[in-house]
Amino acid sequence: MMDKFLRDEQDPKALEKVYTRLVDLLTTGEEIIYIAVQKKPLVNILPDCIAITNKRVLFFTPANLGLSIKFVDFVWKDVVDVYTKEEIIGAIFSVKTTNGAEMGVDYLPKIQARKLYQYAQERKEAEREARRLRDLEEKRAESGSVQYEQPFHPTPAVQTPQFQQPEPEVKPEPVVSQHEEAKPDVLTEKLKKLRTLFDNGLISQEEYNAKKLELLSDL
């Protein structure tokens, strides 16, 4: 099964570790579509990996000197857009989500980055079509719900008793603590500051990915 993901210069050892971990994470009906492996120049030690399934995209980063693997995943309905940028050495693939989070991997072989982009776009289109069909079904269900009133035929001697409909119970809205409201804002600010450090060249792509992974794992 793993051999079909070794067709585009993927590092076999790195892919085997990610594939073994990924199989344990699959949910019912979830299938692996593609796995890309980072190829750093000169020494390719502990490369990052990206996996795409029919339900989500996962970013894997080695930890503890390669003894374990940390990951962050995003379901397709939360992915706003995907990007790829080819450079002199390799290419960068990244995704942006609805809550402003952004995750990417650099030094990917260009053929792998292109296939990631292709498959990601296909999954986004499939998710968009599924969402359109769900909205259509909901509208049909709403338009098809018709209420009928019982006809009232009074008689001279007997009056039909009138019953007052009970008022619907009003349930209090859940109270959201200030801490819960503030958490996304704090995370967003930290991600923006981290992105600024990376854009200004103060940290490397690997440091940027590692710190972002640490921030997102606290959610």
C-alpha cells in the first residue's frame, strides 16, 4: 500500500514513518490521497511531511530527535485557500484556514508541490459542491413544510373548547467566559507576530513552522 506514494522522489524512510502514523489517525471512510516529503538541500535530516486525505490535510513535523512525530490537521471545510510557490531549490506549499491560521512546508520537490496543489484544489471543489447540495436540500425542506389548520364547524348547542397553546420554553443562551472569547484573539495576535518575524527574516521557515505547530497544538 505504501509503495504507491513513492513515485515522486519521496524519501522512503521519512514516508514510512508518516504513513505508519497516518494509518492510525484515519477515521471511518477516510482515504489517503497523497503524501509529500520535504527535501532539504545538502543534508535532509528529519524532513517535514504533508498528507492529503479525502477529509483533511495534515502537516507532520518530527520531534524528540525523530523519535516521535507531531501533527496539525485541517478539515477541508475550514480551508479557505491553498498556495504553492516554486523557488530555485524546491517549492513551498501552504494552506490558509477560516480562522486565519496558516501552515506551510518549504523545500518540497516541485513535482510533489504541484500534485499537492492539484489534489487540494480538487478536494476544495468537492467540498464546495457538497456544501451547495446541503444548502439546497435545507431550502427544499424548509419550503416543503406546510402547516394545515383544522376546520372549525360550530353547532348551536355545543361550543368547541378553545385551548391556549403553551408558550415555547426560552432556553438561556450559553454563557461564554471572557477567557474563551479572548483565546482566539490571543492566538491570532501571536500568529501575526510570528508571521512578521518570518517575513522580516528574523526566523527561518523551520523555526516558523515549529513555533506555529506549538501554538496551534494548544487549541
